[in-house]
Amino acid sequence: MIETPQSSTVRELKTDTEIRSAMSAKEPIMVYQDRMRLRPPLPIIAYNDDIVRIADGTTFLRSATTFVTLSDEEKVAYKLTPQK
């Protein structure tokens, strides 16, 4: 099944600053390669110039994959928003 990242409030993480910001906020991210989602949303736990490691221990090449934050709709779908 091919998926496409949603567009509302989604940020693509390209720079070290963007990755560091998402990592410090423990924000779950989606990992895509050629429009196909590779893993469920998980926070980034480590990165360097070549790779990004997510919470389940999987590593991805930064040059071959796209890292995006979740949209508001996806956060609700995955039950990642705080309940009031």
C-alpha cells in the first residue's frame, strides 16, 4: 500500500536543527521512502550526518528516506493528542 504524507501542519525534517528540535520534543515522526511509509510513528532517538535512528532501534539513511512530523489528523488517528 502506497501512502503519501498529509499536508496540514506537516514538516519535513531536513536539517540537523529540525531533527534536533523534533528529537528534543520527542515528537513522533513518519519515515517514508518513495511515498511508502516504512514504520509506525515513533520519535527519533539519535542521528548523525548519514543516519537517523528511531525509538524501535531501526536506522535509516538520511539521503534515501524522508522524515516528516505528523499532521493534526494523523495525531488524532494514532491517539497521540492529549485527552481533555
